[in-house]
Amino acid sequence: MAEYLKIPNVSNVKRIVSVEDDAITVEMDMANTVEIARVKFPCLLSVEKDIFMPRLPSYVKMRATKGKEIKVMGFSSLKDQDEMKYGLNGSPTQVQRIFHPESNIKRELWNDSAEELADKLFNKIKESKFV
């Protein structure tokens, strides 16, 4: 999406460090490190699921809803009694299998000048047949 909009993109945002008028500074959770990036607006940020922690309801609201009845509905409460329209039978999609993606821990760390790193990266991309 960011490429289509021609704006910068930052992934795996762990925390927003600061927000200025023209840019935002964020922490990115990388495989072995946490990196800090400053990105000019407009930009696209992809955050981790743990960045948002929902607030608990206030004590007053919890006390106000303590005695309220919860309406429980079952299949017999529905007008249409065709079991093939509900639940797993009525679902247009079915889960075939659930699995964790395989982890790829193969990494290379290069410490060279910018020109040498650019050459190494280009050769690696060429070797992988991306170019």
C-alpha cells in the first residue's frame, strides 16, 4: 500500500517514541535488535498486536452492570430452523489445517563501507534471482 501511495513504510512498530509536526519516531522490533527510526509524514506504520492494550471499564460502569441480565439465545430462538445454515455446516469456508510458519534463522551480518555493502547486497539479490 505504501509503495502504491509513494510514502515511507515502517513495519513491526513496537512503540511510538515521539511525534513532531513533520515526522514520527518509532521503535521497530527486529529479529535480534530493536531499531529506532524517524519517518517523515505522511507514512504508513504497521504495528504489532501487543502495542494496543484495551482499557478496563471504570469501577462505576462495572457496578452499574453487575446485576444486569444477560440474554442467552440458542438455536431454538432462531426463526429459521435449518441446521445447514448455521455453525460449521453453514459456513462457506472450512479450515483445512492450522500450523505455525517455519522459522528461518539463517542470517548474515556484514560490516563494510556503504559501497561494499551495496555491492554485496546487489550480488546477493542477483544470486537469489530477484534481479
